[in-house]
Amino acid sequence: MTTGTILITGATSGLGRATAVELHRRGWTVLAHGRSAAKLADLGAATGGATGLLADLDSLAGVRSLAEQVLDRVDRLDVLVNNAAVGFGPPGGGREVSADGYELRMAVNYLAPVLLTRLLLPLLRAAAPARVVNVGSIGQMEFDPADIDFTRNYAGVHAYRRSKLALVAHTFDLAEQLRGQGVTVNCVHPAALMDTAMVRQARIAPMSTVDEGLAAVLAQVTSPALDGVTGQFYTGTRRASALAPAYDPGFRRDLREVAERMLTCTSRQEAG
């Protein structure tokens, strides 16, 4: 793709902001999501035209609000970049929950992209060939979907890694579901520990620049070599392998069932 309409979640800082700025410079129509009106205004000024969409993805209502804002503005979506995420958190930080009562990292890093993509599929199909790019991580961690709330032996870094395994498993499921419909779905680990606020909050020395991660995301969005390629995991611009459970039909089935209960309930108490 050379130009088109793109939605980038988590677009007001770090990798998301860099992606929004660069694609707007290249002539794309950029819909930029953020949860700070001030930061969205700053991004709009920096790009001279990106459309800011305000929503907090730590609630399912916020995800639905974002989808409604997109549906109100455009009738097709060429690319969806699910980039927004909650990182490791500060060392020793306690367990956090979303507005709906779910473990925060699983809610924002996994449930939000699942629901947002589902709600925007009509726009993606209308633009076919279209792409969904899930920004994942090579840092994945096995878990039992029955323990998705992670109430015992909690650590922020482990919660983050569990959520990223869930996201890549969802990538593979959705790619199979949409095969032949003109919408590809891939997951990319952009770069290791980029110099972002998320990494600095965890008090970890950055290993990569945002520009290195940007190159990987831009390839997912624009590379003609990825026309028709779907259901893959990438590290940078190279095809790679995710953690084994992402390929396990049993794990993916159990994860889907748990996620469906969470998405159709209004609170953690309802989900049981």
C-alpha cells in the first residue's frame, strides 16, 4: 500500500506517535487514538492533519466508543494497527485491574484489540485488500486461560508477557477466520525494549530506538511483499516463531471461550 486510511491505537507517544507522524507525512489519512486530549492536540499540531480520537481502552465501553468514532468518520479502513498497550509497570508494582474489573494488561493488550478489530471488520472488508497489524512482543509467557485474571504470584512483567501470548494466539485465529476475505492479520515484535516511556517506567535500560521499531511497523503497513500474507509472527521485518501455545488448538480454543465470556459481560463479576 502506498496510501490509505489507517487507525493507530496508542498514537500519542512512542512507537504509535512515530508511526502516525510518518504515515501522515507520506500522505495517509491517519486516525490517531489516544487517552489524553492534550496529547492528541499536540499530535494534530505536529502532523498538521491527523484526526485525534479520544478513548480509554481499559474499559470495553471505551473500546466501543472508539469504534463508533471511527465508524462515524470513515466508510472504509485500509489498515488497523493495534499498538496501545500497558507495559511491565514499575518494579514491584501490584496487580492492577481495568474499569471492568479484569486484570489490566490482559484487558488492554488483548481484550481491547480483539473487540476493536471485531467492531471494525465491516470497514476493513470494505477496503479489501486491508491489513490488521497487532503490535506484539517476543517476550511471551505461557499461562492457563482458566487463570486469565492472574490473581496469584502476580508480577507486571509476567502479566504483560501473558497478554502478548494471548494477542499472537488471537492473531492466528483471526487470520484463519478471515482467510479469503481480503483482510490479512499479522503480529509483529517491532524491536527489543525501545526507548519509550513504557520501558523507562520499568526502569530498564533501552536496547533499541523507536526508529528501529518504526521500520518494522511500516513494513507491516506498506510492504508489497506482505500482500496476501496472513497469520504470521514477525520479529522486526523477519518472519519468526511465537511461543508454542500460540499454535496449540486446545490453548486457542480455551482462550477464545474465556475471552467471549469476558466480552459479552459487563463486569468481572458477571463473567464468573
